Amino acid sequence: MKRQQFILNMSLIGAASLLSPKLLFARNSKPIRKVHIPLGAEHIRHGLYSPKQIVSTNLPSWFEVFERDILLSNGHSVGPNDLGVLNLKVNADSLSIFQKGNDFSILNGRENHDLSPQNSVKTIQTKTGKILILPVGKNKIEHPGAIGICLKGTVKVDSQQLNEFDCLSLTSEQVVDVKQNSIIILIQNTL
Amino acid sequence: MGGIILDQPLPSKGLDMVDPFLLIHHWDDQLNGGQKQQDAGVGPHPHRGFTPVTFIFKGGVHHRDSTGVESIIEAGGTQWMNSGRGIVHSERPTKELAESGGKFEIIQFWVNSPAASKFDPPSYQPLKYEDTPTVKSADGLVTIGVVAGQFHGKTGPVSGSSPLATLRLEASKGGEMSMEIPKDYNALLYVLDGEVKIGDKTVGTKDMVVFNNDGGSIDVSILEDTRAIILSGEPINEPVVSYGPFVMNSEQEIREAIRDYQNGKLGTLVERFEG
């Protein structure tokens, strides 16, 4: 018996794929203390996955942040199940924030924690730090040196506005105003 | 480093995988030369949970990995790397090719690993052209290189994580061959260039054919000089979650792979370049 039936020719219509790492950049001009976390690349199956660290004098030495990546779920084009990845290091302990659609979560050890805002501050303890998820509204913060990362929407830190994937090293007694449908996390160094 | 333009017949719209084969990339390029090797090809990147395999057709590929392996394989050869629990590797045209230019053509395909093997130690199996067993058709016009698995009494030197047969076909116009493939294997044929007839269908350059599991042989008639690959293997039939460079059984395992890579648990590769 011969194998004669086949699905013909999946082939290559529009399937030329580009593996293209993009240059990273960080806004670090002097008067502005916020640092933008740029999108590194969207990765097809394979993909040159190798997130680059963002170097900025506006970030403390205990905190490292890497360019974001999007891993395409179907391996060839953008879709609803794509996985956004934002890697951080707190005192060399790696933490990965994942985005699927509008949902954000963080992998801490083997546990995934939902990062959606609650009615009050939610705290996640990591090996060497603490992550606070602030509720919507005005939050008076006294965590000098903590890093704030806006994951979604907009957040005002005193007079400075953070947009999506902006981060900022906080000084003491700042007011963080979290707008509706916005998410900001604060990362504290506990060592 | 600039981008790389290549053909990706798998995955494509409507076809996510042909279990256990997850991806086929065909990179066919004319390198202009004048490049340093470190600026050519694909730099260090991680993998976990499957085996990326490179068939080299033109030029040479310089493989380096985080286990300390460094290996150059030239046209006609194969680089078979089981990423297992994790490896970081780079794949670049040879120094001479990057500097002097020339033709460069490879196919990379991915073979999934069963869950039980996903955390095996990583390994690398190089195979040179002269060490690849071949089978010829009765008319002498079709030559099949047997890289892994069994085909017409020949056994490929490379061993995989699951039963399979991976083959390279080179044929001259007018050749004919009936290729025996186990009925329970999934099978596909991808044409690098040329034209063949299978059943009543004509299959040309950069076409891919996926066969039904309804028989044990594939009859091929060669209409034009042809180069192709034939990938066949027993389906693993497990959940597959694939993102970027990782292939696992669940999204949680993907997330852990990403984090483990950031933590350096998949290894580190510092490339050293001459000159």
C-alpha cells in the first residue's frame, strides 16, 4: 500500500521569517530619572532569545532589568496566546514577569503570582526582595530606593508620569497615583 | 548583527507540527564576505526540551556550546544537538566563509523529546558527509543519506530520543525510488530545489509534503535534479508547549526554562574568536 495522499504544500507563502534582534535603548538623560524598558524582539519558534541588560545610572546596583521579549505562541505570527517576558534580577536572584493578554504574573521560585491590583497592597516575598502591588488610587509610599515598574496603563509618581514599562527608583515619601486599569509594582531590596 | 532571512515551512499557518518534528528552517544565502565571524550567523542562545538538528548543504557551520564543545561541520554533514535539560550554543558560518564570502545553505529542524527525556544531559553528535551511510535507487539516480534511524538496511550513526529516520535526498532527473517508511511514523518531505512527482502531484522547490499514515512506502519520481530532506518519526503524542527556544509539556515548564536561563542554569557560552 502506498502513501499517496498528502496535505499539499504547506510551503512558504509569506513564510520568509526575520530573526532580527533590535538594538536596545534606555532613556537616561539627566533630568528624567525614569528608565524605559524597551521591547527587544518578537520571537518566532527558535528566535534569538538572549535578553540584553538595560544599563542605566538611574538604577541601583542591586537591581537589574532586561529588555522585554515576546515569544509567539504559534511560532510564526502574532496571536492572543503570545507570551511577553520581562526579566529582572534582585541581588542576582532572577525573577520573570510574564504577560498574556492583559494578565501579568511573576514566577517566584516555582510559584506564579498574579500581579493584578487588589483593594489593598499585595506583597510577594522573594529570596532577596519584596514585591508590592499597589491598589488603584493615591498611595503614599515611604520606601526610599525601591524600584517602581509600571506594567500597564499610567501611574504618576509625584509629578512624573510613568507609562507602560517605564521604571523609576523612588525617593522617600512619594505619592504614587495608580490610574484605573493600571498596574505598578514596587520592588524593595531586603538584603 | 543584522537579521537573517530564511524560509520557515514548519510551523506555518494551519500546520503547527508534524509530531515529533516541530520546526524547519531553510537558510540559503550568498555571504558577501568582509565580516568577522562574531558578526555572522546566530550568536549564543539557549534551548531546552528538544533536539535541534542542522543539515549543512553549502559552506560550513561552526558550532560552539556551553558544555565546551566546539565543532566545524562542512557541506554534506550534520550537527545533531540534544538540548536536554538545557544548553546555550551558537551557530555561525566558518571564519573563512564569513571573511571571504561564499554560498551558505543549511536546513535546521527540531525534533521534540519525550517528557521522560527532556531533562537528559545535553549532548552533541557531529556527523561528516563521508561518515553518512547512503542508499542508492536501483537506477542509481537517487541517493539517500541516512543520518539517523534505519532505511533500506542502512543505519544512521546518530541516535535520537525517540524512533525516527532522518534522510537527505539527492537525485538526478529521471530517477525513481520507492522509499520504505514504517507505517506508524509520521513523514514529510521538503524540497530544497528541484521537482519530483509523488502520486499524481508535482512537488517543486521549497514545497513541503506531509504524508498520511496510510501505507509503508513513498514512491518518488524525479522530474528535475532535486535535493530534499525526508523526516519521519514515531509520534510522541504528548502535549507540546513551544515558545521561542524552548519546547516543554506545559507553560509552567516554559516559564521555569526562561527563569532558569536567566539564572545561568542552562549554562554560559563565552565564544572565543581567532584574529
